[in-house]
Amino acid sequence: GQQLNQSPQSMFIQEGEDVSMNCTSSSIFNTWLWYKQDPGEGPVLLIALYKAGELTSNGRLTAQFGITRKDSFLNISASIPSDVGIYFCAGSDYTGTASKLTFGTGTRLQVTL
Amino acid sequence: KAGVTQTPRYLIKTRGQQVTLSCSPISGHRSVSWYQQTPGQGLQFLFEYFSETQRNKGNFPGRFSGRQFSNSRSEMNVSTLELGDSALYLCASSLEIGAKYFGPGTRLTVL
């Protein structure tokens, strides 16, 4: 099945550092979502973006909906140990009668103290 | 509001058996979607239900089916289980459009 290109695939960072990850698609989406997943659990919604160019923050997290509608970025500032997990982007192509999410390949974030 | 709930959380079956998984959406959400997550394929869309009607389907064989009840609760069924069906099955609920909220998943192991 289709997956979006997400990078980096994994990253080790030190506590307190800023993190950036991005997601690209060959298709246009009208909604971009960012999720975090802990082992054995379902993805938890972090940020939802609904307009091209939109920049939205949620605490230390900031995400942007790319102007081309084919990409999105997530930044985490001042990382802490509980940021450890896998981050997924997802694009939604709501057509007016149906919607589904196409997910990225995930970015595994590991924080060293 | 209570979140999305899924039952059971863990399930072990043998090849050839069938299984039914259950999902209760967030109160007021009428859209329920199902996703399969495996290490090799990642998160893949199975199907979406809205007001008891399937309105979108992913590329999975007909062994995978689902339904939605009038109270928006949903079930998915997998018949004639294969080893490759071992996965985390996730249910997500939403309003008609917009952000989707996931449940904790059902971990299915096929032996």
C-alpha cells in the first residue's frame, strides 16, 4: 500500500535539543495530521492542519502545511525524555463522500539524557 | 469525553479461523475507520463507515469485512485467517470530516 516519504527515519538527540522532521507526498492532500505512537498503543493526535501554508502550534510542537499541499513539517523544541516514540505524518484526501488517511513511514525519536 | 475503545486488546488465533474485533467511537462521532499496522507495511487503510454505510475501502482481500451499527459502534471481521494477518488493528473515529482519533488497537497473532 501507499506510504508517504517521511524523514529522517530515526534520530538520536540530546535532551533540550530541537527536532525537525518532514513528510512529502506525490499527491495533494487537503488535511495533514501528525501523530505520536508509543509501543503497543494507538497513535495519538498531536496537530491537525487544514489549510495550505497554515502554521499551528501545540505547546512545544509546531507543524506547517506546505504551500504545495504535498508536504508538511513538524518541529519539537527543547526535547524531553517523554518525547521518545514514533512520529507519523498522515495526509487526508477527503473527497466529499469519503476520507482515508495515508500514513508516512514514521520517524523514531530517541532522546539521550 | 471517553476516547475510542477497542476490544479485545489481544487475541491469538490459528490459521483458518475467523475473528471479530470491536470498536466504540468517541461519543458523537459517526465515522469509524479501520487500519492495519505491520512492521513491513506500516499503517494501511482497511475501510471506513459512516452512518452504517461503508463509504471507502482499501486494497485488502474480501476476507476482511466490517459493519457499523446504528449507535456508530463498529466491528471488523477477518475470515480464514492467514499468518500474514498478524498485526495491530486500529480503529479511528471522527466527525464526518476532520481529524481522526485512534483507539489503543487490538493485537492479533495468528499461529
